[in-house]
Amino acid sequence: MDKAKNKKKNLTPEGQFRLSLDNCSKTKDLSTAMSLYESAISEPSTIRLSNNHFNTFLYICSNSFSDPSTKNDAIQFGFRVFEHMGSCNITPNEATVTAIARLAAATDDGDRAFELAKGVGNCGKLRTYGPALFCFCKMGEADKAYQVEEHMRSLGLQLEEAELAGLLKVSVEKEREEKVYQYLHKLRMSIRSVSDTTAEIIQSWFGGEMATKVGLSNWDMGQVKETILQNGGGWHGLGWLGKGKWLAQRSQIAPDGRCLTCGEQLVCVDIDRAETERFAESVASLAMEREVHSNFKEFQDWLEKHSDYDAVVDAANVGLFQQNFAEGGFSIAQLVAVVKELHSRSNKWPLVILHKKRVRTLLENAGYRELLEEWINEKILYGTPFGSNDDWYWLYAAVKRKCLLVTNDEMRDHIFELLGSSFFARWKERHQVKYTFVKGEIKLLMPPTYSVVIQESENGSWHVPLAGEVVEEFSRTWLCITRQASCESDNKQHASVVDASQVSELDQIAASCHSGSFTSQNGGSLNKCSGLAGKRKERSPSPTPSHSSLQS
């Protein structure tokens, strides 16, 4: 303690000034900060103000104008500091501009805030443009707010819920129905569930008079369905459908994806066809940079000739699952159990991807040889070349063939980071099948029956998930938004409110269909589930020569 006191006593005037200023920043003490500033400029030979000092003063100001008692002082002092900074020929950085833009916005001068933000060029961040955007939204200057958004997107900045909600709100207030539609979809693409504040904005639109007037009275249902299919499900983006009053109600979604208010079936949303093709091309491009080009090209050509698969299996992941014990090793029984279970569901054999070195080792065991040779001949098994990373192969096959992918791999390695996170996360949700073994029985954890994202149906209704911690997804609250006439028609077939009987039904479904999990009764032993016809018996192991070719 004494050492700390002595250290403070031994500080230089500049050191003491820095310490006092940092303390003001922590406590947001504007009054003391202003006194420190006055003392500094009165003794320029003792205290030399730096960029960091100026930014700290501006930070304190930008955090003080929310208090009515200090707002005016904070704004006036902040602009004075900024002018002084310029007179000292100190170039403002992004932090400087953000702070002064906040002060400009506090005076309702969105134009100045926007010009300041543009001055930092490509160094601008979401926070740099936020003051101008929120200012224009608050002032009802919708077109200027749209200009800020367009500029932000041109810099590659991704707007988050707060910015999109502000743009949605000003669009609702100005009755810009096309913009309201656009921002609902931008929210759908950017976030999984909306806050209560955003939900209120959405409800205010659907409860307004303008919303009842806009929309097509007649539309091509075939076109709408085809567009939804191309988009990957869950939305069409063709504009408002129907006319008349809207009914927005709080609802819940059953585990099977059915809305308990209107009966609409929600879906598990996939990436669209164009994104899928770009994704496959991206995976192939990255694989060819890191793999032997000819090897991966050979696999692509092979896959074009043998494309009738509904699922791809990461065989190494399955075979080595829970094998980290003394006698553990690659479990062919686990792999066969997964293959048989997938076949029993679709009557199609999956594509099994396994490293060629592993396959050759397994072929040396007489008990496995016949089965593996049959898989190879029937184009069920593909062995990836020596020195290759089989991750590229099973991922590319699953994406290109639009298949399910059976793996417990979280796909967080650096190779997956190269693919980006936004649409990759959506793709995984729709396509990845995880698994476990319970007492030797395979249990596949299928993709969810529906995605927790804003969904737009083919009849024009909307379902909006609300944010909040939930123990189980079926307890999440959603906004169910339908045309009143449509809802009244649907009520003849569905209950219009979540009554006690529906809650009971929800509990029953949850108990029997938890998380889309299914258990196979095939068993895990090789003699129960091996072979295409399920007739092979387990044989005693004996060494044999390696199989020289894994594909034809």
C-alpha cells in the first residue's frame, strides 16, 4: 500500500494528469474532466495533449449527453476539444470521429454526423455510422437513413438488429411498404430471433391501416411455391400477398414445426440453389489449393458419374467414436450400423468417405473384406488418396449432392473458417446429422424439423421468433401474423388460440419426438447389420493382402 502511495507521489505532472483523466473516463466524470482540460491548456509547457488525451475527453463527452443535466455542457465541450485537436494538427482516427459524430447526432445534426463518418473512408465501423443512421431514423428522414445504409453496405459493413430495427421503424412510420417488406427480410437474413422492441415495431406495421391495403389479390401459387423451393424454403420474397386486416398473435410452434395458432407448417430453411452452387465451388477451389489437384478432380468426376445419394458419411468420425480406451480402435460395427440405418430410412445406400490407408488396413481383416469389397463395387465406399484430408471430400460431396452429412465433427477447424460463418451455419443446421450409440444401438440426431428464423409462407403469412432463453425450443414464443380472413378460414380446421388441450398436445409431442431423435433397433454388432443384404456373418480375423483399388 505504501509503495502504491509513493508511486503516485513520484509521478510526473504528465503522469498525474493521465491518471486523473483515466479515472474521469472510468467514472464518466465530465466536470472534473473539463477542469483537467482547462489546467492542461493553461500550462502547455507542462502538459502536452496527445491524440489519446483528446480521444479520452471526447469519449467522456459522448457518454455524458444522455444525462439532461450535463447534455449541453458535454456537447459544447466536445466540439471545443475537437476544434482544439484540429488546431494542433492532430489527425482524428476512427475513435475520434465516432465520438464527435455522436455529439453531432445529439444535436440532431445527422448530416454532419454522416459527413464525419465518411471522412474515415474504409476505416469506418458500424459504430462510426450508427450516430448518423439513428439520428435520421429518429428525425423521420427516411431517405437519408437509406443513404447511410447503402453507404455502409458498400463498405462491406453488416448491419445488426439495432440498425435494421431503426430502419424498419422509420419505414413503418413513413408508410414505405416496400421498404418495410425489405427490412423484414433483412432481419430474416441477419438474425435468428428478434427482441421485444423489434417485435413491437413489426406489430405496429401489421396493426396499421396501410398494411391492410398493400398486397396482391391474385397471384401465381405455382410461381410462389417454385420460388420458395429455389430459395431453400421459408420465404419467397415476391412481395405482400393478399389484402385485408392482419391478425398478429403470440403463439408457439410444436416440435413437428406446426404453428399452434394458425396451423402453418414451418420448415427447416436451407441455403438457396445459387448459394449452394457457390458453396460447392468454394469448397472445390479451396480443396484444390490444398490437395493434389488431380486427386480431387478425379473425385469430382467420380461423383458426377455416381450421384444417387441422400446422405454422406464421415466414416472416420463414426468408426472412431468413443474408441479412446485401451482396446479401442476403428469400429467397423459402428460404421455398418450407421450405413444400415440410413438405408432403412430412404432405401438408398449412403456414400461412405474413408481414407484409403484406413480402408486397406481394414481389408487385411478377413472378417471385413467381403463387406468392404462389396461396398467398393457398389460405389458405397470411396477411399480418399494418401496424403489427403478427407474433410474436403465428404464436405464437397454433401454440398454438391445436396445430401445429409453424418458426422459429429463441429467443423470449427481452420479449413471450415475459410468458408465463412453465415451461410455455412445455415447449411449445417439443415444438413448435418449427428449420432450417438446407446447400448450398442445407433441413434441419429436428425436436422431440426424447422428453423428458428423469420419465415414467410406461400399464402403470405409470417412467423417471427422472439428472443429469450428457452429450455426447449417448443416453449419459445413466436408472432403468428396472418390475414384475418385467412385466419378465420383456417380456424375451421385449426384451433385459434393455444388452449389447455394444445399445451397438452405439445407436451405429448415433445415426449415422443424430442429434438428429432430416432433410435435404430438394428443393433451395433457386425453380424446383425453387415452387408448389403444383411446376411453376412462375422468371421475370424486373418491377415490378407491389401485391396489395390478402391474405386472404379
